[in-house]
Amino acid sequence: MDNFVKKQIKILLLQEDMLLKELASELTKKIGKNYSPDSLSHKIARNSITYSEMVCIADILGYDIEFIKKK
């Protein structure tokens, strides 16, 4: 589970044909906090990305985050 978030973000970026640079720019616009591609990459790699940042990333990429009860 160490790199789960990193892998998921990379997969979504590939699926949506978006670069990390573009994601960082959109995240900066949406949150109002400065994100460079390097700072975002390091934040993801360190697992220090917040849930609210993840929700914004999902929204930028056109996705919702949904919790589903385990069976």
C-alpha cells in the first residue's frame, strides 16, 4: 500500500492524457496554494497528500471519490 496513491494518480493521469505539470497548475488554481510539478510529485511520493487535495485532484481529472461498504 506504500505507493498505492502514487500509482493511482499516475494511472489516472495517463487515462486522462494529462501531465503532472498540468495537474499541478490546475491544483494551484483550484486550491489557491502554489503547487509545482516537483513539489506535487514529492508530496505524493512521501504520502503527505491530504484527503482534500486528493478530492481536488480527482475532480480535476473528472472523477469522484466514493466510499463503498465492504461485504
